[in-house]
Amino acid sequence: MEKMYRRSLSRRFGERSIEAFFFLTAIASIIIMVLIFYFLIRESIPAFYQVGPLNLLLGTKWHSAGDIFGMMPLIVCAVLVTMLALCINIMIGLPLAIYLSELASPLGRELLKPAIELLAGVPSIVYGFLGVLILVSYLEDTFDMLTGRSILAGSILLGVMFIPSMATICEDALRAVPNEFKEGSLALGATRWQTLRHVTVPAASSGIIAAIILNVGNIIGETMAVLLVVGNLPRIPHPFFDIFDRGATFTSVIAGEMGEVAQGSLHYNALFAVGFVLLIIVTILNVASELIRERIQKKFGGY
């Protein structure tokens, strides 16, 4: 009896220790996130105070030498790069996920799946170097551009760069759909394509939407790859939809200018304000993805 009591006591102590460890890690992650917000807010407040919130967010010029800081060029370029990259991402990543989960043979899946996961592990700086050596030169020659560093180059590079994450998450969502759904559709006389279109994809739509929104955050937050190919020129294109013009995103401006800025200057605080706005955008995207997933799951019963 005494041995059993000791075993029970030690087991209970081990379980409590594991629970306490996971609780502390959860609290630590929350504290770290709060500290990040606090630090960004503290360092960006002087910029909002001196420049003005509306002038800082809606200003059409970013000229650090003249202490002129307006984020509208960064916002316009970030929107153009994100939308074009996301289109490329969806047009290739989603069909690839459908093929892997529903159409590929076991041998084809065993060959393609590791290759896609390997591409996901390639560092972003490698994609950036390949973009400079191959993509930028190709755009210069094909479109007779003065320089291939452009919004188009950044969009193509980021669109290709995040195809593995899009395909992987969408495939997991598609494979999570119960086989009973598909078998029931086929038993009612639906073709394989009709089952895929009207049953499998709607049932997995919550995971697909989450993958899309997650990739929007990844594209907006990418730094080194886009810095090397987008041109890093903070101005609004003329016309504003000219994807062949150079531009600058939130991350490229921070990475390109933070190393030379004087600490405590207005320029320093303005760069932190850019980082704070970027963090707010990513947070809104994460919250929106969860809300959209919940609504879709209630409507379609997604998995």
C-alpha cells in the first residue's frame, strides 16, 4: 500500500509539474507580446506627437533627410505587393493542395510532399538572392525596364516563396474532411469533380481561408527577400497601380534605414511607428482569420 501511495503521489506531482510548466509558458508568451506592444508604443509616440497621426498615416511623402514622414507610399506599395503575391499564391498553392490530397497517386504524393516541405525551409535571403540574379534580370530584359527591381518583382518573389505554406495548410484542411462526406456524395451519383467542388472544398473552407489570411500576414511581414528586389524607394507609383515602378514596403523601409538612423531622432521614432502600424495590421489579420473560421465552420460545418 505504501508503494502504491508513493507511486500515486509521484505521478500526481509529475502531472502538476507539467501543468505548471505549460501554464508558465502560456503566461510568458502573453507577457512577451505585451512587452513588444509597450516598447513599440513607447518608441513611436514621439513620431505621432510631432508629425501628427493623420500626417504620419496619410502623408504622401517619405523623405527622411527632410524629416518628412508619410506612410501612404508604404501602404500603397504593401497593398499592391500583397494582392499580386496572394493571387499567385492562391492560383498555384490551392490547386497543388487539391492535387496532393485528392488526385495524386501514393508514389506521386511521397515524392512531391517532401519536396514542397523542403522548399518551405529555404531561408528568405536565398529567395532574395535568386530573385536578384534571375527574376530582376529577366524582368529587365523582357519588359525593357531601366531596373528590374520593382513592385512586380517583389510580388512574384513573395508569391512563389509562400506557395509551400499555402499548399501544406490547405492540404491538411482538405485531408481532414471525413471520408463519409465524400463517399456519401459519390453514392448519390455525383462525379469526383462535383464531390470535390461541392463537398470537399466547402467543408475545408475554414482551413483554406485561414491559410490565405495567414499568408497575407507572412507576405506583409517578409523583409529580406522583398528588400532585395522591390527597389526600396518610398514613393507612390504614377499611376498608383503601376507595378513596374519601384516601391517600398513597411519592412523594407525599416530594414533599409534603421541601421543608419540616430537613436532618439524623429526618424528613429518614425521607423518604430511604421513597425507599430505593421504589428496592428498583422494582429487585425489574425483576429479576422479566427472570426472568419468560426463563421464558416458554423455555416458549412468545416474541419
